[in-house]
Amino acid sequence: MEPFVALVAPTASGKTVAALHVADALGAEILSIDSMQVYRGMDIGTAKPTPEQRARVPHHLLDLVEPSEPFSVSAFQAAARAAADDVRRRGPRPLLVGGSGLYLRAVVDDLEFPGTEPEVRDDLEIEAALVGAERMHGRLAEMDPAAASKIEPANVRRTVRALEVAAITGRPFSSYAAAWQTYPPERMRAAGIRLAPGHLSARVEMRVQEMLAAGWLDEVEKLVAAGFGGWLTSTQAIGYAELARHLAGQLSLEDAVRQTVKRTGHLARRQVAWFRRDPRIRWFDADVEGAPSVVDDLVAYLEAA
């Protein structure tokens, strides 16, 4: 199978616009690797490609589920691989574009994501409350010392998850970790966009203001009216929770914006840290204009795949 080509970058880096030029040059269709753009109706605040951009280059893996529906990385993995196969059958290349390192690796590499069983987890959480974190961690150490060595004894959540996976799959939790430690070079050719911290911070603040001007608050108001506060993963989207609190009278708009900018900056730094672990990514330094300033270099590098 031919290697995937990918364009990755932190949020607010301008990768959406650059990706259009790259896709044109490669004769590619874009597969979004963004954990929040899968939700319908969450368009402005997730910087989802516009209808005009989607008309220019076909985009996939957007608007997969309602915000009220649970969605997992394993569900994304299945949808993304099916979409990639479909694109390849029709002739174009799939171009992975986004800021989620987890979703990137889910598509490209042989990662397994064990499911969950609420009853098993509930029993383990009750047991943890009764006997304490250290006893639970000791139990894990006896059955899976490799997993226990990577989990702090006080981290009940991760200990319970490791025990849950072993209970429902019959396999040690650590057995799922091997694929995470390898980065097969033949699977992917990836270009990453890097901005100086000051440039990225300026772009984050500018983008939040642009989203507000584009009607983000109205978008959140509609979601709140439909029950946003009681939903699952979608409520983790940065800015949506803050603006929902503003609409509820719990935050001023100024404070909601300030918190959104701060959280977005933290997200961007986490995204960069994740991508830096992958030696397959070749980095290109952009100026304050972001990814479009290095688009020719991106095309030249990815064309060689």
C-alpha cells in the first residue's frame, strides 16, 4: 500500500488554507484528522472548512455524528480507513490534515483501542473506593507489571482502565502498548508546520476574535438550546463550554474569551509536543502568516512520497 501523506500542525496555524493548495498539487482529497470536526453543527468554533473550501477540494470525516452522540477514536479509525480506501479506489490520494496526533496514528499505524464495559468499570471503581488506590495498583502490578510501572500508584483512573481492559479482553493492558513505541517509516510521509511561540499566540487570539465575528456565540446558543450541557465528548471542545457558561450568566463575555484563548494556547502546545515524538514528521518553519507562507515547500516535500 502506498504511504499516507499528511499535513499536520497545531490549531490556528493556517493549515486548512495551506491544505487546499497542497491537495490541488497532489491531486488529493482531504481526510480531516480533527477530534471535534466530526460533530455536526459545531462549525465555527472548530474552524471546520467552509462550504466553498469543501467544494474546491473534497473533504472527508467531517460531520460524522451529532454532538449528543458518543464518539471514540476506534470509531474514527474505522471511518477513516474506509474513507481512505474509497478515495484510493477512485484514483486520488488521501491527504491527512489536522492537529490530532492520536487520530493521525490511529489511521496510519496498527494501533488497537480496546473497548469498554460499563459494568466492569463500575465494579472496579467501587472496589477502588473501598480498598484505595495503592491496593488497586498493587493488584495491577501482580498481573501486569509492565503496565503498572508506567502508572502512578495514585492514578486510580488509569489503574482502573488497565484492569478493565485485562478483564474484558483477556490480554494484559501493556500488550496494546507495543505498537505505540514504533513509527514505521513506510507508512507515512508527513509535513509539519512550526511557528514561533509569539506568532502562534498572536494567531490564536486573532482566530478567536474572527470566530466570534462570524457568529460563534449564536452557534453555541443553538447548541445549548438543543441540550449541549448534558452531552459527552463534544462538550470538551474549547470555547464551547466557556461561551455556554457566558450564556448561562456564569461568565462575562470578556472572561469567556480570555479563557478560550488561554485553553487554545495550551492545546496548541500539547499538539506540538505530541507530534514531536513522531520522527516521520519533517518540520517547516512558518512566519506569522502561518502555513500558507511555506506552502511551496510543503508541496515539494509531499510530492516526493
